[in-house]
Amino acid sequence: MHVIPLEARTVIVGSGRLCIDDVVAVARQRCPARLSNDAAFAARITRGAAFIDRLIAEEGVVYGVSTGYGDSCTVNVPASLVAELPHHLYAYHGCGLGRYLDAEETRAVLVARLVSLAQGMSGVSMGLLRQIDGLLQHDILPRIPAEGSVGASGDLTPLSYLAAVLCGERDVVVDGEILTAAIALQRFGLIPLRLRPKEGLAIMNGTAVMTALACLAWQRASYLSRLCTRLTAFNVLASAGNAHHFDEALFAVKPHAGQQRVAARLRADLLCDHPVRNDRRLQDRYSLRCAPHVIGVLEDALPFFRETIENELNSANDNPVIDPDNELVLHGGHFYGGHIAFAMDSMKNLVANLADLMDRQMAIMVDARYNHGLPANLSASTGARASINHGLKALQISVSAWTAEALKLTMPASVFSRSTECHNQDKVSMGTIAARDCLRVLELTEQVAAALLITSRQGITLRQRVQPELVLGPALEDMHSDLGRRLVLIEEDRALDHDLINLIAAIRAESWTLYAA
């Protein structure tokens, strides 16, 4: 994929809606993000912070500002201790465990939280927004443990690591080096914050982690959908399949747009606007014949997922919401991540189905009973040495394992709500767990796709040995030639792990152009 030069585009936070593509571009360092310098934007943010100050001075009691948090909302905090309260919030939430979010994920979290706070409905100061902006500009990445959020009251525990870093506490990663936040801030001339009233709650009480992960998941799922389509085209040709299954007239009578789009892509790849029946075989097995019906479900769902994720991204999702223009404090539950939970639970199901589809296609390809004239296990070895070479036998076993694990993870996380925090958070979304599950399913499915790239390269090459008249269309020929440069034909048994690792990296870098948007 083309990498956008840093000077070509800048994502401006605070000047309008952002989209998934913006978050992904910043996360992958294809372009920078900057906080808007518009005076009207700054004035709106400042009005919110000033309104909070006035409320404290005039009324004394504001939830999360001069009261305890959650079930402790009935505990009034003396005025002399109000300034310490935000720091206690991130301190006691410092109990995250599990892996740390990687660099892409962490940048996405920073963008997502900044976008939400920049809605101007959280009562925070420009100083807080500029501090998050400073982390993005200098690529100072808080070390955020992935586990410990139930997705309501937002991503409290993981976001506590962002709040602490803004204040010069806990650890960060800079250029791959782990530093204390205090040292990193000092290195780049940033001064640790002293959080104002409401700012600890505003940073932590929201859906930034699950939303950030969802943005990244959407991009990976979209690319996998197209890659699975391309692999299907390869496998139809390699197995001497019947292109008539993707006929335009056939798909006109079942009007799912995504399914029709997948069929059209296959027709284009297979050079068959007017396909001819395969006289040797009327119908292929379902994993080839029904590929548009499997992939098409994800294709049809992706626009809905995009709208859902982008609405969450561009929302004020902490509590209480502070309306500076109408001078209202609105107590509610916008921290609840139900929409992201549903999107991620649904997406992981559809992506796992891609893994299953590719697994079944590979099973056909390596089995001499079903691959219509290709060698067993797609071994390219010939002569006497063919007896000791095993081709893709073990790779197919690994694909089966990765697929089984992906399918196992499709149980929806959102149905496992747990009553927490003294039954104040008695219905929670589990959105962050759903997002992490979805990323794991994506990872496993990318592993399956990498194996299928090896299978397709092997299968097409071997088909051309027995059917030299086979001609690939330009798109397939370009990609098959590229795979030939990346992969040595497997004639003698060898370890394939390094090939797989390189192919997975290529998939995540979106190295192949796959169909028009």
C-alpha cells in the first residue's frame, strides 16, 4: 500500500469528524495528528473548564469533582482535597495486567481519547488536550496493559495509564526504549500535569481503548475480505474449478450488495464476464462455489461496522457530560461500550468464517482426491525424491489449528456482563474484551491467509505444469509473480515459519493492491 508522506496530510483533531482511516493512518505513522489551533475551538474548551470551576465555587457538589466515584458518589470531598481527587482515580486503577498494547494500538488510543475530549463536552482544559497532543507529536507511548476493563464505566483501568503518564507517572515507550514518564516528558520539554477537577474522570471514563482497537480491527478485516476473495480466485484456477458459479445473471437474483461485489471481483480476476461451464464438473464444493456468500456477509456488514465505530469515535463518552453553552451537567451512561461490543462480537464471527472458508479451500487443494490432477500435498518434488517429500502436509495441519482457535473465540463477549463495583456497574458491555478477541481472531485468520498465499503460489505453478495453456489475468499474474519472488517453490521439504512470518507482515502492510475501493 502507498505510504502517505508525513507532509502530505495532517489529521486535525477538533475541526470536525474523524474517520477510521484517520485513526489508522496516525496509528501506522503514515501521517501526523495535531490539535486544532482554531480560536473558536479553544474558546469552547475553555468555557467548559470555566463552567466546572464556577460550579464548584457556587454549588460545591459536582459528581466526580467534589464527590467520590461510582458507588462512592454519596461521599462528599472537602474543598481542601478536591484537587487531589483526580490523582487518586488513576492511582487506584493502576491494576491492569496482560500484554501491553503495541505501538499502533497505543497511538490509536491517544487519538481516540483526544477526539472524544475535543468534542468540548467534558469540562477539561486546553492544557490537558495539549498534553495528549504532545504525546502524539513526540510519539511518547504509555505502556497500557490490555486487560482489566469491563467496558463500563468505560475503559477505566487501561486509560488510567494514559492519565498517569500525562502527570509524569508510570512508564512509556519512546523509540522502542522503556522510560519512566517523568524522564520522557522532560526529554521533550513537557511539564507533568496537575489534573484539574473532572479531568481524571474525563480521561478515564470513556470508550477510547475499545474504539481504538475497533478502528484497527475494521481496517484489517476489510483487507482480509479482499485478500480472501483474491485467494479464492487463485484456488478456483489451481483446482480447475468452474467459474460459472460467479455468473452475473446468477447473482442478480439474490441482491445482497456485498455478495454481488465479491462475485464481480471473482469474475474480473477469472476473466469471465461470460463464463463457460466446466464440462468436466457441473458444481464445485461449497468452499469455492459459495465463497461470495461467505465473504459477502462481511462485505455487507463492513459499512454498518464503520458507521458504528465512527459514531463512537466522534462522541463525548464520559460522565457527566458538561454542556458549557447551556450550562448543564448531564449525568448518564455514555461510557457504556455496547455498540463497539456488538460490532466486535459480530466482526470476529464473520472474520472467523473467512478462516474456515480458506481452511476448507486448502483441504481441497492438498488432497489428490479432490484437486483434479495436482500432486498430493502440492509437493513440487518429482522422480524418486517425491517419495520422501511432503509438501504442505504440515502446513495444512497448522491451518486447521489456527482456524479451530479462531472459531473457538467467536463466543460473544458482550453476553458475559458481570455486576461490578458494589453493583453500581451492574450491567457492563465487555466491549474491550470483544475488541481484543476480534484482534486475536484477525491475527489467526491472517496466519491462515499467509498459509493460503503459499498454497496458491504452489497450486497455480503446479497447475501450469499440467495445463500450460492456463492464462492468468493481469491482476492474478502480477500477484502470482510477486509471490514467486517472495517464495521459493517447495520441491524439497523445508521449514516454512519464516516465509509465513514475512507473509503475515506483508498482509498487515497491505502489500498487494486488491480491487478498487
